[in-house]
Amino acid sequence: MGERKKSKFVKWIASGKVNKRLCIFTFMLIPVALLIVFTFIPFVNMVGFSFYDMKYLGDREFVGLKNYADVFSREDCFQALKLSLYYIAASFIQLALALYFASVLSFKTKGGGIFKGLMFFPYLVCGIAVGFIFKFFYTRGFVLDTVLQWCGFDLENLPYWLKDTSINNISVAATSVWRYMGQNMVLFIGAIMSVDASLYEAADIDGASAWHKFWYIIFPSIKTIIVLNLILAITGSLSVFEPPYVITNGEFGTGTYFVIMDRLAHASQKVGLASAMAIVLLVIILIATVLQKVAFKYFFGDGDEEAIRTVRKRKKLERQRAMAQGMQSDAAKGGAGI
């Protein structure tokens, strides 16, 4: 009996389905274990920390939702949230430029390969290095001021790009446009190159302009990549850290949400408040992602699906036509009765 059971077990273990499942389980075991240990467990602990007034070491005091209330009542935390609007605006400019250059460089352009390489190069540079580059670029009397003086501007009339609170956040946000535009351009080029070339040939025969080709062929074909880049750009804008940290160290009103969070967690040792800030940011990112997908689906559709707005307009027109036809038929019947 024991040998029979053993032979059955060996046959069961050697079967194709079991081997396939064992292979999947074996390959997944270590990555899932690492994910649980270094991501999920710390996240659960961080959620717990957000309800305490605590430091890294020492006693903890349970404060409930006070840390979450402080995120929106403290001036530094709420101001950091508002600064994200600068980076969100910069992300839209960056995506628009990336889409424009991708639409041009996807077709045969003289020197197109060189332009692609030059535009993609900033993305390969370390974020800390980019911060130092622009720190010297914006410093008073350095690169930008020198170039502007060559163009006829007086140094005394130029603003302090990193100290003037009316312009310093725009200056720092512009660094993100320079760094990430090339990455998004490459993603757009890959999507545009996958569009069927026969569509362009048909458009040329019909005499379509470059704008019509973009709006009616390129844009509908790469909607998925556009949505992906929008989500990545907005979530990245809400969690900017390197540029303000390196360029200004968060001074002069340039401290973004992550910079303030880092300052509270490590300099002030307010671990509970910093944890609450992280949870609030996660919720904001999730809400922004959902709203963005819903808005894009409403205006432009999802994949092969037609836009909700277009469907509603068509149904409205159909109802109006049906009502008009009904009124005409009623009028015809009334005339026949007379």
C-alpha cells in the first residue's frame, strides 16, 4: 500500500499540470516574499504610525486622526500641496511638447536621429546631477543671466530665479520639462510608429493636412499611451523631490510635499505626521488617477470604445430626428384629415 501511494504521488508530481504550477510557484516565491517584506509590511506599519505622535525611538502617544487634520491645517503641509499645481502644469507642457516632437520625428526628417538622441539624453542623467546643473544655471550672474545679458537685458533688472517667490517655483518646475520630455517623446514615437502606414497613404490621397492626420489618425491610435503618460506625469508631479531638494533645499517657498515630508520625518522626527502625509498623498494620487481615466474616457473614449460624449451627442441627435419625423408624420395625418 505504501509503495502504491508513493508511486501515485510520483506520477502526480510528474504530471504536466503540477509541474507547471510548481514552476510558477517556485519562480514567484522569492519576488513575492521580497514584495511582502519590503513593501506591504512597511506600508501596514506606516498606516499604524500615522495614528501616533511618535519619533523613531521612544514612547508613542495615540492621537487618532489628529495627524491627518494637521496635514491640511499646517501651513507648510498645505502650501506644499498647492505647489504641486506648478509641476502638474509643467507636466502638461512637457507632454504637449513631447507629443509634438514625436509627431514630427516619427516620419522621415533630416537629422531626426540626432534630435531624438539629444532630446532623450536628459532622461539618462541622474536626478541629483540635473539638480546641480540647474542650481548653477539659475544662480545670480551665472549661465541664464549671462545669456540674457548677451540678448541685451540688464542684470539689475533680472529677477533672482531661485529666491524671488513670484518666479522660483516656475523655474524649478521647468527642470522637469527639460528632463522628462525626451522619455515621453520616445514612448509616443514607439506608439506612432505602430500605426498602419496605409492610413497615412489614404489620408494623402484625400488631401488631408498634417493637422488632420494627427487628429484623426495619430491621436485616436495612441490614446492608451497618452493616458499612461498622463497618469505617470500627474503622479510624478505630486511626488516631486529631487529638483527642489537639490536646487533650493526647499527654501524660499519651494518645498514640495516630499521635501516637507522628508524634513518632518528626519529633521523634526515627526514620524506620525510624515506617515499621515504619505497616506494622504496616496489617496490623492488614486483619486487623481481615477478622475483622469474617467475624464479621458468621457471625452476621447477608451481603446476601441467610442467617447461617452460622442455617444450621447449621437443619441441626442437621433432622438431629435425621431421627434422631428414624428411631428412631420402627425402634421401629414392632420392635413390628410382636413
